[in-house]
Amino acid sequence: MSEAVVDPSTEESATAHGAVEAEGITGRKKTLLICGGAVVLILLLVFGIRYVVWSFHHEETDDAYLAGHLHPISARVSDTVQRVLIDDNEHVVAGQTLVILDPNDYKVRLDQAKAALDAASRGAATADAAILSTSQSATAQTTEAVGSIGEAKALIQASKAAVTAAEAGVPRAQAQLREADATLQRDDTDLQRYEDLYAKEQISKQTVDHQRASYKVALAGQAAAQEQVRQAQAQLIAAQQGVVHAEALLTNSQGGLQSAQAVRLETRVRERQFATAKAAVAQATAAMEDAKLQLSYTIITAPVSGRIGRKSVEAGQRVQIGQPLMAIVEDQPWVVANFKETQLEKMRAGQSVDVEIDTFPKHKFHGHVDSLAPGSGNEFALLPPDNATGNFTKIVQRIPVKIVLDQDSVRRYENLLSPGMSSVVTVATR
């Protein structure tokens, strides 16, 4: 087998050519690397400048999370759950019925309160009617008694005047009687003398008859005078009895006035009873309203629109006053971003905000700064730090900033956003 013979000059030429080609490739690589590095450096420089310029007018933090109003729903009466009309995570609207408790006991209490109110109202009406009756009776009795007193006083005066007149008539009648007695005695003496003279036939019979007639007239005058005395005395007794009767009538009328005053006092008592009855009506009304209120508490409704969470109630369960049944997370959550205090120099309410929620990385939410908290988180802690004691280490504080999301940016995400979701917040401070 024969071996090939290689020319040494050809081998050297090939080696030299390969070295030249390798050198060219290496030079091109260096050029490409230098150009690429320059381009990267320029890009880094451009983006760095843009970031520096952007950072002058923007503040960003990833210490942010969604927050919302959490409304606890609890029982306001002790009762047994009859029906539960919602389920976990369900969306409800304000006023929607959530739970129905057994209303029977509270219906009975309401009926009892209505009956008590009716009884109290009837008692008040009776007391009012009694006031009217006794008041009218007292007025009538007072008027009658006052009139009777006036009449009795007038009658007393008239009776006293009659007594005075009668007292004056008795002596006059007695004087007339004495005059009649004297006349009768004179005529009697004259008659006896005339009869003696007639017996001696010294005077005529006619004269005796005339004297006898005078005697009879005097005798009749005496009887008349005696009758006048008796009449005068009877009139005096009657007048005196009239005074006594008038005084008795006055006493009776004064008793009637006192009776009327007693009835008026009874009217005041009735008025106090009516006031007590009205207070009982007010108390019964309040009890009925309370019974209505207690009955209304057997229907538990949603105070706001939102989603149900932390549901812990079931039908047939016995619940107590204040026992938590569920919670409603209100719609329209907001973002609480904890910025460092050094980031708040230019931050003001109303500035636009971009929010990236970790749950939805492909969707950017927009909003605006609503307000800044009045203190750092440490100031509202249960045990705030006391920097006046011991060694002090300065720590940059964080201030919560409330950010309200725009409605347009949360459209189609209303039922997906939940308080507690982490987010990254960027505030444009320019």
C-alpha cells in the first residue's frame, strides 16, 4: 500500500490562509459586540433618563390592597330561623330579604299590645266623659245654688220687713182694742144709767134704745179690735216663721253651693284620672309600636347592595340578639395604598392613579386619590410606639392613602374585586 506525499509549501500556505480567516471573524465579532454594547448602552441610557424623568412626577408602591365596607348582619331578636333565602357569595341588593325568623310569638305580642291599647283608649274615653258630666253637673249645681242663695237672702229681707211691719201692727191693734174696751165700758155705764133713768120715767124709751144700740156697736167694735189684735199677732208669727224659713232656705242653698264645690273638686279628680288614662294610652301605644318593631325584626333585609360572605345561619337554628349571621361586602371597593412619608410631598387629592391588581395582571385599573389618612398606621395601632423612652431608631413611616377606582375601569369586574386583594399603585403627582 502506497503513502501520499504532501508538499510542505502547500501546507504552509493553507495554514496561513486559515489564520487570516480566523482573524477576520474575530474582528467582525468584536465590532458586532461593540456595536451591540453601544446600542444597549444607549437604550439603557434612554430608558434610564425616561425613568428618572417619569419618577419625578410619579410615586409607586406595592404596599397596597383593596378595601371595602363590610356590613355585619346580626339578629335583633331572639328567635328560630324559619327560612334562609340567600347563599354564600351571592349578590344581593339593598332591601332584599335575607332571613325570615318565626313571627308567631311576636304576632301574639302585637295582638296583646293592640288589646291593651284598646282598653286604655276606652278607659281614657270614659274618664273624659266623666269629666264632662261632672263639670256640667257642678256648673248647674253652682248656678242653682247661687240663685237659691240670692232668693233666700231676698226672702229673708222681705220676711224681716214683714216682721217689722207686723211688730208695728200689733201695738196699733192693741191700742185700738183698748180704745174699743173704753168705749164699750163707757157705753155700758151710760146704758145702765139710762135704764135707771128710764125706770124713773125721767127719759124716753127712745133714748134708752139709742144708748143700747151704741152699746152693741161698742161691743162689736171691741170684738173687731180683739180680732185685729189676733190677726196682727198671727201676722207677726207668720212673718217670724217666714224669716226662719228664709234662713233655712239660705242654709240649704249654701249647702247646695258646697255640694257643687265638692262636685267641682271631683271634676279635678276626674281630670287627674283622665291624665293618668292618657298616660296609659301613650304607654300602650309605645308598647304596640315596640311590638310592631319587634315583629319587623323577624324579617332580616340587606342594608346595602353587595355580596354575601361569612354566612353562618341555617334554617331551624336558634339565634340570639346580636349574634352574627353573615356579612355583606358592599359594592364599589377602593384601594388603600401605604406610601412612605417621603413620597407624599407632591401627592394631593384628585390626582390620577393607575392600579395593577395582582389577580388581574392584564387589566389596568384607573382611579384618583380621594384622601390621605390623618396619621400613620402606627398612630392607630393598639399600642402606639413611644419614641420618648429608650434608644431611638428612625424608621420611615407609611401613610395610608385612599384611592377610589373609576367606574369605567371596573366595569365587568364588579363581582370579581374583593377586599384584601394585593395591588401596585402608581400616582401621577404632576
